[in-house]
Amino acid sequence: MGEPYYVTTAISYPNGKPHIGHAYEAIATDVIARNRKAEGFDVRFQTGTDEHGLKMMQKARDLGVTPAALCDEMSRYFRDMCDALNIGYDVFIRTTEPRHHEATQELWRRMEANGDLYLDRYEGWYSIRDEAYYDESELVAGEGGEKLSPQGTPVEWTVEESWFFRLSKYQDKLLELYSSGDFIKPESRRNEVTRFVEGGLRDLSVSRTSFDWGIKVPGSENHVMYVWVDALTNYLTGLGFPDENGDYSKYWPANLHVIGKDIVRFHAIYWPAFLMSAGVPLPRQVFGHGFLLNRGQKESKSLGNVTDPIGLAETFGVDALRYFLMREVAFGQDGSYSPEAIVTRCNAELANSFGNLAQRSLSMIFKNMDGIVKAGLPQTEADAALFASVREGIAGLRKSFTDLAFSDGLESWMRAVFACNQYVDEQAPWALRKTDPERMEAVLMVLFQVVRDLAIAVRPVVPTAIDKLLDQMGQGADARDYAALEAADWFTALAASGYKVDKPQGVFPRLELPEEAAA
Ligand code: ME8
């Protein structure tokens, strides 16, 4: 097994069904996990649901059910979404699990032992929706002049006895963390957080007495912990913390927390401060991705434009949705989607360019060579040039994916696909069939090899379709990682095995715009 690599998504609030933002984050993180696996890492991938807090309690009360029953029901939708989108997580964590209570209480005890927790009174503007207190200066005015949080959610003046965390003590250490290395990405978010922390940090209220749907504060049982202390600790719980043997010793500190831009503050300020206080090593990176908009607009129940991501995957196919999101949106920035954009992008790149290249190549081998794979045919300069272009395109993809620049990586891959299609047009194997059948065979064998390499390269993004394609190319299920790209003798070995290509089945169908979307 390779070097450990631990990656997480945020854990979702299951107070509604999963939306496209949840799907986007899960897909992006799954692509990262599959890419790291392909690169030879020993990957651990965790996702889950964040089930405590006032919001869940109120929702359960409105529905006349217990919070626990509501959480069971709602968390299921998030697991189902992961299944529907081919999200290959290793651990799905729920914060209502007993092991999570234990882990969080242990983290609390360690922060307390370090002298960072004290009891006081809290007054301030609290947003239930954001589960956060805001400073007067941060509030904005609503349309009717009412006070709203910076996220536009209602706030209420709240007074309660509370435990406090000495966040102010960590200001310098946090600034040092941001300035050295890559803790916060992308750069724009690092700058935002740095400016915020430079403005001064106040101690943080970390317990509530006004409700009880949460994790009890050890030794202070009328308090439940602030939901963010609870939620952030999930990243440790899933590794067995506080047991520091086993998975924890292998995978902590996490390599990457993938989260959306609205919760960067919690992950880049509170989380490292809690960990510093508890004497736990810090994760290496927090990446704040952008928001996904529906035709440029935020989805909301009142606009009636909320999209069910599972429905999108059913309409266009899981792989097409995954490809679209990774290709269309520059990771880190906001992006927009629409049925037209999905159809246009996927037809141009997956169906017409790569899908067609693969299908044409395998069909010609099947028809004109009885499907036989032949090694050792003479090569021309054009062949060598194509191999070089494909190598370069794949190297570009790998480099960009390592930097989490997925759209750039796929663009580099597409350039190699275009080079292949241009090669097919120039070599015109259908014409060679009559004039120079030997050369035709050589051309088709070049195509077989480059299609295989391009397929392996893009597999983390569109795993199902690529596996179907590689199955038709005699590629072993255990030889689809990037190490296979460097295997020198795979092609001669395949030819020597007597492998024959069967009548190929296309794996990237052309998409149609559904009628209701076209109307
Ligand atoms: O914030 N586009 O949960 P959540 C892209 N429980 N990403 C989006 C998005 C959109 N339109 N809307 C939300 C929480 N997200 C907490 C996290 S982690 C210890 C606790 C992202 O269900 C959002 O930024 O509101 C977050 O990363 C994730 O979806 C879950 O959001």
C-alpha cells in the first residue's frame, strides 16, 4: 500500500434533502479520492451528516417526530445520494453515533485541560440557520430594515450562560499557520481569512443551555456543545479517535478537508485552534470550493428552482453529470449549470470526441482485423508524435489534478483527444484498408494504445463508463491505476495472450435535452 491520504467532505445538515451543492462537493471529493488512489496512495475518504443543533430540533418539533427519528430518515437520503452518484466513501459518519459523542467529549476534555475553556455569560446576535453568533458590525439590513446575518439569515438577540473557548489566544499561531504553507486554498480564501484574523479574534461561545439536542459537556451536563465543536470533530471520530492506534495513527492528520466557501471560517480558524489547544496535529489543507448556481441563480424553495441531483443523474447519466461538474466549473470558483450546458459539454467532449474516438477505433479493429491485437508493427513519425501528444496531455491532467485544478486537467486531456481525432482523419485508416492494409493495422494499433491510456487517465472522473470501455479492451480490473500507464510491456503481453476485440458497445451516448427543459 502507498502513502496514506485522508480526504473528507463537509458533513451535511440533513434538515432537507440533498441539493446540487451537496452533490457537487461529494463528486469533487470522490474524484480526488479516486485520483489519489490511481496515483498509488492508500486513500481514506469520509463523508456524513451533521445531525445536532437547534435547526434539527426545531424541524423535528414542526413535524411532530423525535429528532432521532428525523435524523435517521434524513441521513438516509444523503447515503442514497452517494450511492446514486457513485461516491466511493470509506466511512459515512453520523454525529449522533455514540462513538462520535465519545470522541468529541475527549477533544473537549483536552481543550479544558489546556486551560482554554471557561464559563461565562453570552449575549449576542444568533442565527439559528447558520448556527452562529455574529457581531453587530457584521449584520446587514433586510428589505424591511430587519437585522440579518452576513449570509442573509434572520438573527435573534440571545443571552445565555455559556462555556467559552479562548480563541483570542490563538490569533498569532493561526496567522503563522496561514503564512507558512498551503493550509487554506485557494489563495483568495486564504487572503480573506487572514484579513479576518488580523482584525482580531474574540473568544468563542462553545456551549448552549437553551436546548439539549447535542453532545453533553463533560461535567456540565445542562450544557450541550456548540454544534461546530461537535461537527468538526467528525473528522477525528471516523478514524477511531481517541484511540490513537489503528486508523488514526495511519491517516491523521488529514491531507485535505473539502468544503464550500461559506464554511471556510469554521474550518480555517476554529478547527485548527481547537486542535492546537487539544494538542492534536493539524490537517494539512482546507480547500474552499465555490457555489453552484442554477442558471446563475442560487437555488431556493421560494424561487422553485431546486434541483434534485439524483434526478439530474437519472436524466443525463452519473458519469456525464460528474464530467460536466468537474470540467465546467473552475474548482474554487462559483459555477453555473443548466440542462443545456450539460448536454452541450458532454456531447462535444465525451460523446463526439472521446467516445467517438474509442468507438471508431475498436469498431475498425473488430471489422478489419477480426478484432486481433497485434504488437510490434512498424511505426512512423506521425505515430511517435501522437504518442508524445497523448503522454503530454495525460501528464497535464495528472499535474493539474494533483493541484486540484480539474477543469484545466480535463482540458489538457481533451487536447490529447483532439490530437487523436486529428490523427485518425490524417491517417484515414478506412482508405488504407485498400491501399496499404499493413499500415492500416499499425494505425489501428496505435489508436488502441492511446485510447487505453486516455481512458485510464480520465477514469477517476467517469469511472463507470471507463470500466465498461476497459472491459472491452482486455484490461484487467487490477491494472487501471496510473501505474498501468507506465507498464512497458502491457501491449505486447495483451497481443501475446491472443486477445480479440469483440463488437464494441459505445460507452458515452449522445445526450438529448429532455422536452421540459427544451420548452
Ligand atoms: O455547512 N454549491 O452543512 P450544509 C456548492 N453541516 N456547495 C454548497 C452549496 C452550493 N450551492 N450549498 C452548500 C454545513 N454547499 C455543515 C458542515 S462540516 C464539519 C459541517 C456546501 O449541509 C457547503 O459549503 O449546509 C458545505 O461544504 C456542504 O455543502 C454542506 O453544507
